[in-house]
Amino acid sequence: MNLREFSEKLGLSQTTVSRALNGYPEVSEATRKRVQDAAIAHGYHPNQRAKSLATGRSMQIGHVIPVSIQHEMMNVVFADFIAGAGEVYGRNGYDMLMSVVSDDDEVKAYEELARKGSVDGFIVHGPTDDDPRIALLQKLGIPFFVHGRSTDVRVPYNHLDVNNKRAFVRATDFLLDLGHTRIGLINGLERMDFAQRRRHGYVSALRARGIEPDQSLMCSDEMTEPYGYKAAHDMLRKTRPPTAFVASSIVPALGIRRAIEDSGLKLGKDVSVICFDDAISYLPNGSGEPIFTATRSSVRDAGKRCAELLIDIIKEPPATPIAELWEAELVVGNSTGPAPAKD
């Protein structure tokens, strides 16, 4: 059944049916519901090409990933974000267009996709502290939504972020309350805004208790299991090793656990670990009781929300940019305990 036949069956114009199926505000709620119910009942699915012609949209959302951060982005956390966003895209008739490009071609990729009308909007990943993509996309005049924040960008822009600084203040405070004073930070790449905020949270929590941060107990790299292992292994061999770690992801936290075990120590008794948990579908923090004490916020839910908000913006641009800041939940698991007694 094509659009003309479906419209005739309902006794409505093709334009009205198309607008009802695509959520245009000028269609009444009663008409929208009638059309949507009929589409389900008759198994009608709009032809994508016809839909694009009717709406004047490409019905695609762009994700441009530069090579320099592809390893950081193409991981289980990124995959869960994409899964959440993709679920929303599919429900709203959108496709995802993902381009992995060289760093030198990143600006060109955005410009070309916008110029050709290949996408109706972009989601920007992994913002840095003064991210030039925000100014570029504002100049191009195409809808976009940032997953995260860019500290030094002063003009308003659409974004959703987790309160990373507060999450790491809370994580560090939790360990300090347990008596730990030698706490290592296994952070993500600190050219990323989120990692800078997490370091600031960790540092400010220590200083609030009169503890000057030890630079030798802080490291930054891609959030992999081998990185977590090596960083923790090296710190545990120090003359005054840390009795606890704060990790920027559950992925390096798994490496930290391996380093603790290889050192003949016990997780949660000899050395405590608290991590940021993105509630990853493919890497759950235990099946019942949490393995790791963690500050938790679902990256899949973030993907869904960014996609929903971007589609809303495409349909009807808001009077002012949308900004959401989520708080992470503290979940207590088996990886933390009181600081071991000093000899």
C-alpha cells in the first residue's frame, strides 16, 4: 500500500497523512492518533524516499568521528550511546549516517554533509574544553546536539551532560570517609572535557580535606582494561602505594582489579576501587549485587535523550538552546571498604 492508497482509505489528503505520521504540530492530536492507529492496523510503512520528498528532509542524523579519537569513541560506552540513539531514530523514521574521517578532514565533512543536505542534524561526541565544532555548526546553521559540554565555549548551545565534577567529588569523598588518604586517579583522556571535570572533582575533594593531590597518583589515557591494569600496577609498586583508586570508567576498573589481584592483594579489603559506571548493556556491573562501588548514569539513556531532543529541534527549533545536566547515582558494591590499618 502506497501513500495515495492509504490516504484514500482514510479519506484524508496525502499531505495531512504525511504530516500526521511525522509529528507536525499543525495536525490535531485526534487526526494524528487516527492516522497512526490506521497505519498499525493496515501495516502501512511510509516509503523513505517519498517521506523525504514530502517533508523536505533527508531523514538522517550525522555522527562525524575523527580518527584521533576513534578508539576512545568506538568502545562499549560509545556503542551503548549509539544503540540508545538508534532506537529513537528508528522509531521516528530516521537513519544514522556515521563518518570516520581524518582530523584534517573533519571540518570539511561537516561542511559537505550540511551543504549537500545529506543530514538534518548532527550529534557531536567527545567535546573538548574549547570545541571548535560548536562554532562551526552554529555558522552552518544546521541543528546539532552535543553529548557533553565544552567549558570555554561561552555562547549557548544544545547539550546534555552528566555532572562529572560532582560525581567525582562524591566518589572521592566516599573513599575519604572510609579513611583512605592515598587515592589514585585513573582518568580518561584529559583533552576531553568530561575527563577534565572528573579530575577537578577528585582534586577539589582532596583539597577540601586538607590533602594536597599527588601528581604521581594521577594518570590519563584511553579508557581500556590494559591501561587500567598498567596504571594501577605501577602505582601499587610505589614505596607508598595508594590504598584506593577512582577510575573514570568500569572498563579500566576491570584492569585495576586484575592489578590488585596480581599484587597478591584483595579488592575491597586491601585496596578499594570506585568507578564511573555508564550502566553498559554489554558490560553490567554484576548481575545482582554490584561488583564495583560506582557513580552511575546510563549512557544508553543519554543516547536516547540526545536523539529525542535533536529530532524535536529539527521539527521545531526552540526559542533558547536546550541544556540538561544529569546527576549520577552512587551505588555501593563490594569493591570498597575501610582503609587498611597502618603498621
